[in-house]
Amino acid sequence: MKKILIYISVATVAFSAISSQTFAGNEDRAGQSGAHELLINPWAKNSGWGVAGLANVRGVESFGLNPACAAYSKGTDISFSHTDWLKGSDIKINAFGISQKVGESGALGLTLMSMSFGEIQRLTESNPDGGNGTYSPQFLNIGLTYAKEFSNSIKGGITTHIVSESINDVKAQGIAIDAGIQYTTGNNADHDNVRFGIALRNVGTPMKYQGEGLSYRNDNATQNINVLQEQRTENFELPALVSIGAAYDIKAGTDSRITPSVAFTSNSFIRDQIGVGVEYGFKNSFAIRAAYTIDKKDKNAIIDEDITALKGLSGGLTYEVPLGKSGKRFGVDYSYRATKTFDGTHSIGAHIAL
């Protein structure tokens, strides 16, 4: 027990030291950061928790929330998810991930997340009404994760993201780091039923747009001069944050459980958020969950209205079936997140444990 307390104390001090330097802002800095796709949870299973699911993630879906939970992998886990982001906006998100147990207590994982925005009319100064074809921005996030189980109670992990945003002739690239710790305890005969998680996410290098699309020719017919000029761009920070969460499994009969969960997220460029949720599970085959996300408003803030797209209720369900008697399982997931505008966000996905 003493050793466990030492682990937790060291982890808390480390996260506090990092976060005290990282988080100097407040909601009045909204719009001053970029790469906000790093804040999007693309996975159909865990996104039904809103921001409340930090302590409940497992396997591939943990890579973008708390990489420590990848250490729960017992073999090979594969997940795929498709999200209709802000339904009606024509924004689609596809995510694929795979994790593999390595050694007795480690796990490696790889995730790919891409966003597409449909075909957008190309507008120019000479043709402001269109007619010049279309273009399609592409956002890509590649993550590599390593997690390790240090003891029966403590797991840790780290994820490195390569972030890319581009159109035909302009691109920005950067690197973001996530780190997380998971602590479990309890007196449940089958498994530890009390879980705590903490994660520091999106800490990395500033990004900057560059490319030929930022250059243009300035023709001066009077002086017979043709000069190639380049527009300057400013660096922008990544949307760093710290999340702390807890969950508790309560047995409800022989085959059922109820899991309440809560999490707090301290954002560096938008409002802090509090998430509360609950999940009902039956025989490790069916689960239904619902959550509510609250933006923590500052009464002294300049901006009084809502500044985030996702708001309020979220929910989802999971159904899993065994693949024979080998312990392999296949499942499908769905989640819905209410939004301030458009018609909500819908995600559907599938996962397999081998």
C-alpha cells in the first residue's frame, strides 16, 4: 500500500508541475489555439460518455483519452468507427486503431483518425461566386501508444500524435504528446471495481501554416514590375488540457452492474468542463450509457454565451457476442451527442478482441 501511495504522489506532483506551466489561460482565449480535432473523441463506444468516461476506457479507445488504459489489452484489439460530425455540416470522421499486448505487462498501439469536409467551392478575387472548381481540406492524426502495467493497481501510458492539416497548397504539421495514469482498487471478487484516471493531453510544438498557397504575384503594370510576395502566418498553440476522472462498478444482481462515472477537464483555451454519467451492463454482452456535460462558466468572463459545439446530453450502447469458446469477442457500438447547432453528432463502430 505504501508503494502505491508513493506512485500516486509522484504522478500527482509531475502532472501538477507540467499543468501549472501549460495552463495559463481561460475561456477568454477561445479561438487562439488550433488543431481542435485533437479534442474530438471519434470512438463510438466511449464518446457516449461525453467527457465523463475518462476512467472507463479500455484498449484502442483509450489512446486519445487516457493512454494508460491501453495496458488492459489481453491480446490483439481492433476498432473502427465512423462519425457524422454535426449532422448536416457534411463533416465525416473515420478512425481506425489496433493494439497488441507485448510482454507480460505492456501494450503497443496505433491509431489513425481522418476528417473530411466534402467538396468546397473554390472562390477567388476574380471569381468570388465560384466556377473555379472545388477543394477538400484533409485533417489527419496518427497516434503511437505504449502502455505498461506497473502493478495490479497502477497502469501508465504515453501517446505521440503526428497532426496534419492541409489543402492543396497549404499545410500545417505538429507533434502532440499525451500521458496518463490509471489506478484501480476495490474489494470486488471478480475485478477491482473502483477506478481513478488522470491524463495530460495535447502538449506539443506550436503549428504554423506554410505552402505555395500563401504566395501571390503582385503585378505593377505602371512600373513593369512582377513581384512574388508571401503572406506571413502566425504560430498557434495546441489545445492542451488535464482531465481527472473516477468510476465505480456496483453489482446489481448476478449478471448486471451499474457504473456511475464523473470527470473534470481543465482546458487551456476554452471553459473547463464537468461530466457525469452512468452505464448499465448485462452479462458483459450489452451496455447502455448516458451522460451530461456541463461547461463551467466564469461569471467575470467576457464571453457569456456557449462557445462549444457539443452540449449537454450524450448516450450510447454496445452489444458484444463471443466468437466461439476461445475468448474472442466481436461488438458493435453507437453513440449520440447533442449539439448547440445542427442535428447532433452520430457515431457507429465495431470492435474485435482476439
